[in-house]
Amino acid sequence: MDIRYDLHSHSTASDGTLTPAALLERARAADVDVLALTDHDTLAGIADADIAAQEAGLFLIPGVEISVSWRHMTIHVLGLNVNPAHQPLLDGLASLQEYRIWRAEEIARKLEKKGITGALAGAQQHCKGKILSRTHFAHFLVEAGRASSVRNVFKHYLVHGKPGYVGGQWASMEDALGWITGAGGLPVIAHPARYGLTRTKLNLLIDEFREAGGVGLEVVSGSHSRDETLHMAAVARTSKLFASCGSDYHGPEKPWMELGRLRELPDGCTPIWHADSWPVAA
Ligand code: AMP
Ligand code: MN
Ligand code: MN
Ligand code: MN
């Protein structure tokens, strides 16, 4: 029997809309066998997810998606199978959480200058955990009638050059990978086709990622087209990186991205579950 993997998902601990328990229930219903919970910059959902995974008879990979600043860009690095009690990882994530609070206040200040009041409190109302995300601002702005959809809010308010955008400093590549590998985890570049990198720049990113201890590339992603998947499969093969697959599920409001409904890894890829340190379900 084939094992169904989904190694990238979000809960209310960051910007997902299902609680960890509801997420695990949904994963079970979707016949996922192995699920990684990878909330943005937090491990706060892992304990509840672990309990729910045991109830659902599903194997949970404790994970995280760390925001990294690399050459004036934001790159997301997944840490798969991290020890959620590793103090340097927790401390590192705490520093990113603090930065998020400062950034949220800045975003609200900038929106206020454009005549949009109450954005901080509004975003906080949509935030069930401790990670304040642009997604929560997006939900507030849609609710306030400023745009017709989350996608449009990002386009008009929350990206570089728009009134509610605040740039800043996330973790360095070295720090993020140090925290992940220190916690026994496997670092994986998330949705690599999303950054709009030239081939040269992608190679540079992968070189620095590998030097810092990176081992995997998310070849199959809910946000990759078929062509992007094939391209990233070739990149993973030539760069000798393990291939990972994940939906990047954020909740049922995004029906085009369902848990566990992923393409197979293209031929010639070495799956990340073949890594030496990959845990095997008992
Ligand atoms: P943050 O980490 O707070 O800067 O927010 C990034 C999150 O916003 C991503 O993880 C996505 O979930 C979401 N996001 C980013 N860009 C878009 C977009 N264009 N449309 C919808 N959601 C987006
Ligand atoms: Mn997100
Ligand atoms: Mn991401
Ligand atoms: Mn994600």
C-alpha cells in the first residue's frame, strides 16, 4: 500500500483557519497517512496536533515554516521532524514572533495614514494564536470592504510598494538552519517556484542553503503548476537535494488547495522520507 504524505500545512497556531485537532481530522478524512504541521514561525500547535494524530491514527511530523531574509527577499524554509522542545529553536522563533508584533503595529500605522482605522485590533480578532500574519490583516480588510478577496488585498495593500507593506528583517539563513538542524530536523526550501528567481539566483540560493546544512526542496507544492513541479524536480536531482511534497493547506476557504491531494513526486527524485533521520511510524 502506498503511503500518502502531506508535509506542509497550517493551523490556527499561525494563519490557518482550522485548529490543530480539526486539521488532523480533515487529514484523516482525506486519507493522509503522514502529515507535517508546519506553522509559520511557531511550534505552538504541535502538542495538540500530536494528541489528535494519535486519536486519528495518523503519523504526525512536527514541523515549522521559518521566515528567512535572503538578499532582500523573504524565503520560507521548512524544518521537518524538529524536536519541538529544542530551546535554541524556541528562542529563535520567539525573536521572530516579537518582530511580527512590531511589524503588525507598523502595518496598522501605515494603513491608518490611508484612512483605515482599527486594523491592528481587526487583525487580532482573526488571529487565534500568537502569530500575527499579513493573512489576518487581509481577512480584516476584506471584512472592512476594502477589497473583494484576500488575493486582492495582498495585491493592493500588503505587498512591496503598497500602502500596508512593511519590509524587515527575518531570520538569517545560517540562524534558521542552525535552529532546525540543532533540533534534529531536516531543512527544506518551501515552494521554490514562488519566489520568481532566475536560474542563477536559484542556484545561488541552493548553494548557500546547502552550505548552511539544507537538504531538501519542496518539489511538489499546492502552489506549483505541473511545469514548475517538473522544473523543480530537475533542480532537486542536479543539486542532490531530497524532494518533498506538501499542499501548504491553510483551511477550507481555499478549496483549490486540499490536504493530501498532491501529484506524485516525478521520477528520479529521492523522497525526503528516504533520509537517514526520517522517523518511521511504529
Ligand atoms: P506573513 O508571513 O505574515 O508575511 O504572511 C505571509 C502569508 O500570507 C503566506 O504564508 C500566505 O499564507 C499569505 N499570502 C502571501 N501572499 C499571498 C497572496 N498573494 N494571496 C493570498 N495569500 C497570500
Ligand atoms: Mn501562510
Ligand atoms: Mn510559505
Ligand atoms: Mn506555508
